[in-house]
Amino acid sequence: TVGAVAIDQAGNLAAATSTGGMTNKKYGRVGDSPLIGCGAYADNRSCAVSTTGHGEYFIRHVVAHEVCARYRYLGESLQQCAQQVLFEELQPRGGEGGLIAIDHTGAVTLNFNTEGMYRGWSESDGEIFTGIY
Amino acid sequence: NRYAIAIHGGAGTLSKGMLTEDQENEVHAALRQAVMAGKQILAQGGTSLDAVEAAVRELENSEWFNAGKGSVYNYDGDHELDASIMDGATLKAGAVAGVRNSPNPVSVARAVMNKSEHVLLAGEGADRFARAMGLPQVENSWFGTPMRHSQWRQAQDKAQPSLEPGAEDYKFG
């Protein structure tokens, strides 16, 4: 699974996610990636989110929208929203994976509750960072 | 006139040493290329929608990630791909599930958002929509790679799932 989130110079947010799904899947199994609110969500009033991980958990917890809702209604920082959903909601129930997010102020967070996530980011006139573990 | 972009190429259990140093460097290079594809658009005043589509297309085109070229194999040895995109300014969204012949599913998702009144199209209909929009088409086998094929063989060898619905279905990913 791959994804991207961005904020442009006009302050607009966007999110996108794409995947080949799970190895050996059958019966037309579909995970969270194409489900708006689960694998991807973007709302200028809060943040843009793209997720990756065990799809069934990310669907049940409507993860991308959950992060945006926490941000909008609880006033938590973007980092707090992401940590709360990944570590307090998902992890105790066996939900493994990660998410990237940018809020309407341009704050960036990349979080995962597994051993690694392929990730990269860059801010205005800043350098490009990439990470694996 | 600030801007920012972040990308991911999948998360999971990366046992140390799974990648050689050269392979790790190739992954870092592919990640950088995807960030750069989006950053260039943002730096020139382009939209965040164009930036995320460009970055995801780069990742779909790289064999290192489970999307587009290099996607995993399903139980039948085929490829079924999913994608979604969403615009924070208007809450417009587009998505496809189970497409088999589009090399860049994220661009089909964007076409659903911009050129249909729907949000999600699935299966053969989604492929038919992509063809009707004149988007590029490939054979399903085009998505396969030796790395994913060997993962698929491992998954098949480890699990002898019955075809009975509900049987314990071994998922690897």
C-alpha cells in the first residue's frame, strides 16, 4: 500500500492511497484503501490522512476520519490524534499499521505501531527526508 | 506560501536484514523520487490534489511497493487493485476497488471524482469506466514481479485453505 498527503500554497489539503491488497486474498476481499474515511480522508477544517496496515481493523475503526474528527472536535494536536488512534484504539485490538497526516496549519506527522513504515516527507524549501525502520 | 507533503510505501514487520544495503538504498531513492514529484508541483503553486496524485503514481510505478507495478498476487494468482483520493477543500472524493487493467489506479480514482457523479466504482465496471475515460490499460499479468510471486508461493504453501466459505484464510501482507 502507498499513500500521500499534501497541503498546497493556497492552504488546501488532499490525500490519496493505492494498494495491491493482501497476498493470497480471495472472494474479492477489499481492505481500507479505497474506502473514504478509512484509508484516506481530507478536510480543510482539520487534516489529510492516508493509512496502511491490516485493512479490516482500519475499516472497523474508520481510522482516517477518526483522526480528523479527534483533531476537529477534541482540539488535540495532530500527533496526539494519530498516536491515540494507532496505539490506544488499534494496537490493543491487534490492529497493526501506520498513517501519515498533515493538518491545515501544515504540521506533518508520520506514525506507525509496527517495526517499520516506508515513508518520506518535505516542507517548503526544506530538504527531503526518507525512512524505513 | 508554505506547503508540505508526506508519503508512505506501506508499513509492517520488516525483519532486520530483510533488505540488503543496496536494496535499502533503492527504496530510499524511490521514496525520494515520489516526494520530489509532489514537491515540485507544490513549489510552483500547484494544487495538493495534483501533488498527491503525482507522488502516488511514482510509488505505483515502482516495483518496491505493493501498488500498481509490483502489486501482490491474490489467491487465484491475479492482481486486484484499489485506490482513493480526496480533496480537502470540497470534500469531493473518488475511489476504485478490484481494478485489474489500470497501471495507475489513483488516476482512475481521480477520474471517478472528476468525471462521474459517484465516489466508489468496483470490479469490472471500474475497469470499463477507466477504458471509457481513455485511461491507459495493461494486461493483468503486467503487475506481477518475481519478488511478489515468491511471496505468493510461500503463502500458498503455508496455507491449504479449503474453498469452503469462512475457512481460515491465510493472509500474508
